[in-house]
Amino acid sequence: MTFSTELSSLQGPALQQGFAELCERADSVQETLLLDLVRRNADSRFGREHGFERIASVDDFRRQVPLRDWNGIEPYVTALVEGEADVLTQGQPVSRFVMTSGTTGKPKLIPANEATQTANGVTMALRLLGVLRDHPEVLQGDILALANAPVAGQTAQGIPYGSASGMTMTRAPAELQRRFAYPPAVLEIKDPASRVYAMLRFALERDLTLAIGNNPLNFTQLFDQLPVQAEAFIADIASGTVSTPTPLPADLRRRLEDELQPNPARAAELRALEALTARSVWPNLRLIVCWKTGLMGRFLADLAERCPPGTIFREYGYGASEGLLTIPMSDETSAGVLAIHSLFFEFLPEETPQTPDAPTLLAHELEVGQRYQLILTSAAGLYRYCLGDLIEVTGFQGRAPLVMFLRKVGDVLNLLGEKLDARQVAMAMESAQRASGTTIRHFQWVADEASLSYELCIEPAATADEVVWRRLVESFDRELRTLSYGYDLRRGNGTFEPPRLRLMRAGWLEALSQRGGYQAKPKIVGYQLAEPDLTEGFVSPTDPATEA
């Protein structure tokens, strides 16, 4: 029996206590978890190729199995997709693939089996228990949970693939599923606009107290549809129908409308409102659980403006398609304790190159305040897999570290050694908005390798004149120089000219989000501007001679 299966038999405070006890001996828990995985999978193809039968310790595992990124694991996954058995695991068939975007644009299919789904279920239960411990009042109302379809299709061998968010929703405890604001059939709607419409149409008849979904930008875009489609929502609620922008298959529409009754009273309440907004239609919305860490925090202020006063934002938790990685501990922090029952973790110091034989640290060996690259080994056969994420350690629970996601390892611009990372750029923009009195809906800091220059691209939240925009870009440039010695050095000696400002048309952020799907996280740094056709105009920099 694994740690995850043991924990899955517990509920409520007993589950929290069981996990806390594991944290007290995190080092031995992690070693036991790893050696159990190695033993179980010794006769898989990967296990035979890497001498699993000779592994008796963590150090043996490190010597036998090199670090690898997706390119190193993809051939094994391709074999699984094509139907080969026991490629990465032995006697634990892939039950589904989690579909996620790849760096080349080709979707990645991450293998999952019953063991990984059980482990993720325990992690999600621990997250929800923390929410209910700190906010029991949310059980007085209903829950809006944002997700994509758990099954988007099947491989040629009949193995389903779909979103991690959809699977998490379908495996939620029954008492929570009864409070979900819309039926699971809504996730079967393929057209994104129609799926959003149906989510809102059902939710408008519910008294929401809690909303859950990883990306805060999705909530903002969802709530913005309320006034746009107000008349259609009200008409549907009055008649007990679902009139999506794109017609639904007859059977799906019938199943959805079987959940509904005409509700003229609620329609009249909504019609009497000055405008349909999240504030007006869900005045009891108390808590939104979403990403606050990394670069997602820049969307929270925009979202808060749409929510009832006093709405609390709590960290959803650090995770990826490969697994749920942390359990947040409170509203006040984005850090969470590592899910040591679920995955085996290794770490590389921030500046250490990801070579196959790079020496790694274990979870209990990390230091508070230090940054590390995360490497994981999962029950579905991702062995020593470099996730490409940078995390920071903020503390410990027992011997298990509390970590916070910072950024992708590749979110660094480096034309001439200045090494500007996305967090520095985000901090500079936050300061620049305060200094200039402007609000930006989205921005991107773009490095041009041909001209060795930088450009700041923005989608404003409101109109302003050129003087204001010049003040913004100058404030941004000045703040970035204080945050990065390398950038300041090259600006000061004239290697880099003052950055130009590019104004983007309204809808740029939405276009970027639609390119990446439900879990899209539009980047704020890059070497190529996304959607350049949406350029509105430019603001030239001031005379370089006037620069400090």
C-alpha cells in the first residue's frame, strides 16, 4: 500500500493529521516512495534499460537514471500512445493522458494511471480541507468551478485524453459536486464561447459563495460576459432553456435542459438590476481560489474590481499537468507544502545547468530563501523529469519544505548578459503603473536579437495621451534599471537604447488567451511579439542624452 492509498482512506481532520505526520519524516517518506516505485516497475522497458533491479538507494537511482526533459521522455510516451504495454511502468496501465501545450506548439500527452489519480485526489482533498477549515461559511452557498472537458478525445488505441482540470472536477467529493453551479455535461460543449455561456447561464440561478479555478484571468473574462449577454441569459432563465451562441447537439441540449425549470422570478430579479455583473448577481461570493503566485498575481487587481467588496483570494496551489505539487496553508501566502506523499522530488540550485548527471538535492536538504529548479519522479513513469520550473523555499512543515512557484526557467531574456527575468519585469511594471497613474490590461517586454534592443508592448485598460504613455515607459525603464545591474550597466553605457513603447489594440490579451486554451498564461517576456497585427501605434523614447 502506498502513502497515497493510505491517506485516501482518511477524511477530514484525520487526513490532515495523517499528512502532517508524514511531513515530520519527509526524508524517509520520500526514500520509501521512490524505492517502492523502482521495485514495482523494475520489469518495465524503462526499468530494464536503466537497471532498476540494481537500485537499492536514492544514490543508486541518481547514478542509474540521468536527468531528462520532455525530449528525453517523449519516445517512451509515444510508444504508450501507440499501444505498447509496460513501457514506463509494470502492470499499471495508462488510464488516460493529460493534454497540455508543448513548447513547440505540439500538444504533450502526459501519462496518468490510477496511482497518480489517487495521489492527486488526496492532494486536492487536502487543499479543500484547508479552504473549509479557514472558510466554513462557503458551504452555505454554491461553487463555481472552472474546468475544461475531462475527455477531449481518444488515442488510436482507445485511451482517453483531456484536461487535468476536468478530471479534478469529476473526482471531487460528492458533497462538493452537489454544490457545483453547473452540471458536468456543460464540459462536453466543444465551442469555448458556448461552454462559457452555459456555465454562466446555470450559475446565474445559484447563490455563489466560492469560485475555484487556477487562472484568475479566466474568471475576469468569464465575468465580463455577464453584461454582454445579459438579455440572452435573462430570457433563458425565464423560459428554462439554454440558447448557446453555437447550437448544441440535440441530445446534449436535452440533457442540459432536463436540469432546468422556467424561473421567471429569478429572471425578474436580474432584469431589475442596473447591470449584470459578478458584484450584483452574486453578492455573497466570499472566496476565489486561484493562482496568486508567479506572474498570475498581476491579474488579481483587475479581477477584484469585478467581485463583491471583501472577496478573498486564496492560492489554488502549485501544480502542472504532471501532478499537483503543493498544498497551500493559508490565505496570506502563495507557498504550499510539497505533496511528499505523491511524487519524489529532487532539486537543482537556480544557476546549475540541467546536465544529465548534475548533482541534485532532496526535499529535506533545501534552504529557506533559496531558489531551485524542480525535478520530479511520478507513479506514471516520469523519472527524474525536469519540469522547467523555478521555485523558492519559504519555510518548512516538519521536514517537508514550503515552496512557491516563481517562473519557468526559460522566462529570462538575455541579449548581452543582462539576464532579465520575468519577475523583475513584472515588478518594474507594477511600479511604473503607480508612478504614471495608469492601468495596464496586459504587457509584454520583447527583446529584439537583430537590433539588440528592447520594446515594451501594452494593452491599456483606458485611453491616455502620449505624455502619459511616455511617463509610463520611462518609469518602467528606470525601475528595471534599479532591479537589474546587468540591464542598468548596458543602459548606462549606451549599449541599450531607451525602450520604445508599442500600444496594442483592445482585445490583445483575449487573443493571446484564446491561442493557449483554458489554462493559457500569456507571457510577459519573449523574443517575439505575439499577435503583432493588433498594434495600435508607437510612442518614441525621449532623447537618450537626457537619460540618467
